[in-house]
Amino acid sequence: MSGAKIFFSTKSFSLIPGAFMLYFFILVAFIVIISHPLSIIMQPSVKIFTGNSNPELAGKIAKKYGGNLGKLTIQKFSDGEFQPVYLESIRGDNVFLIQGTNAPTENLMELLLMIDAAKRASAGYITAVIPYFGFARQDRKDKPRVAIASKLVANLLTSAGANRVITMDLHAPQIQGFFDIPVDHLDSSAIFIPYIETLKLENLTFASPDVGSTNRVREVASYFNAEMVICDKHRKRANEIASMVVIGEVKDRDVVLIDDICDTAGTLTKAAALLKEKGARTVRAFCTHPVFSGKAYENIENSVLEEMVVCDTINFHKASSKVKVLSVAELFAVAIRNMHENKSITSLFVHSNRKDR
């Protein structure tokens, strides 16, 4: 290598480690930003709004979350038409719209317009929080020439612009499959189980008021390692039972009936009477969604039930001393927080942890 000269500077060599460390930290920061762009660059705000279906529950959820309800008004026209208007900016925000669809026709339309308005206001992510999912009893064609309403509702929510749905105790769990967006299906067992434990019932047996509720009841019975019976019913028509039989032994047992919807309370009160006839010591009913239509209060008050325990997924007027209300506000607030922070909601399901007895 004649003529070639290598110049070596001790000064430049001493700068190499510092420059290397600088480049290294820049590279690490770049990787972190690429991996977590939302959390590092622009963490969206959570904003919770409600329609008219259950503002009391929505207020409780917002309070449990640690904030207040967002400003939304629903303007009504003389012909019954209504228009949701957001009174604050929601651009880029993580928006949660709390609206059950009991009294389903009006409240569902209200929710759809709230979603559409949020989408057109450039909300970053829209979650429809539906404590009670109406039309869930129309989940299949059980007779000729009928609609599958729950599938239609799923399509409408998606078309309106919802990115996710949170609900509780769907009448038919397979409704989750009707959606093309994520559905987080909360379980009321997280609310009911702690209360049942406080009752300290000695000979606990769980009962399903019909065959369709057996899986729901079995999960709770498994938690307590308790027995389970089934009340098999046959209907003449909607809300009218022709016959019912008990499958299983309930003599001298403290029986807990579990169902998802209490409409006229006909099924639950008739099941309770039949269980008492078969020798049950006490009978209680736990029902997630208190629709309470028709003669529901009269049926409950005149029944053999010790108490009817329900959740506040539906706003209703309590007109029976036997009705006890447990709130789902904290459960929904934790679900909202976990979703905003991209955390799992598995911890909200307690029925999978069997109780040692």
C-alpha cells in the first residue's frame, strides 16, 4: 500500500462512544413511537355521553369512571322527530355512548343518530354501550315469514358508524356473531354472585326457568359447586305459559332462579310456585333486565318469591317491596377504562373461578 496514508485522531476517537449512544437513544425512541403511536403522540380523551333511555345509570357510570357526562342535547320537533347535538368538541376522542334499547323503537333510533352525529363530528373511536340490548328475543326464524330483528339491529349499529359494542347478558349469546365489529359481552354474574354469597344459604340450589337459560345458570351453579334444576315450560303464545315441569330435586332446598329478562314476570313467578309445590324451602329470583311490562309488579308482589333481584340496566319505577336493585355502574366503568387503556376485561368475569365449599 505504497503512498497510502492512514490518519488517526485520538480526539475523534474519543467522540465515537458519545455519538454512538446518542444515535442509539434516537433509534430506541423511534421504535417506541412507532410501536405505540397513540399513547406517545396523541392519547385520545375519553368522553361519555347518554341519550334518554337511562340517564341515571349513565351518570353513575361516568362518576365511577371518574368524570362527568359529556354535553349532549336531543332536540325534538313537533312531529316527534329528534336530533342529537353534541355541545362540545369530540374530534379525535374516544367516545362512549350509553343508551339501552328498552322501549326499543325510539331509543334505538336515538342511539343510531347519536352514533352518526359522533362520526360526522370526527370522533376518533365510537363505542355503543348498550346495557340492555332490545330485539334480542328475535334472534332466529322460529316461524315462517318473520324478521331476525337482532341481526338487523347489528347491521344498523355498524352502518351508523359504531366501532365497538359493549352490552350485558344478551338473551341469545350468539347475537355477538351478527356483528362485524367487536362486541364485549359483560356478565351479570359479577354482580349477582357477591350478593348471593351474603345470603349464606345452607342448601343452595340453582334453577333455570326454561331450557334456554341452562348454560347461564350452570355457570353460576358451578361457581358455588351447587346443584341445578330446570323448569321446562311450553308456551301457547308470547307471555303466556301453557305448562311447566321441574326436572330435578328441590325438597328442603333454598332455590335461586336466574334469568336474563323479566318481562311480565309470568315465567319466573310460575316457576317459583312450582318449586315451592315440589318442597323448596325458599325461592328467590335474579334477573338482569327488569323490563317489567303488563302485570309484572302485581305478579311479583303476589308470588311466593322471597325477593326479585334485578340490575339497573333499565330505568324503571320500583313498585314492589320484593324488588331489590343492584347497580352495574362500576362494572361498566371498569370495562370502559380497560378498553380505553387496551387492557383485557377477563378479570370482570368471576363465574369461571369455582368456589371451594
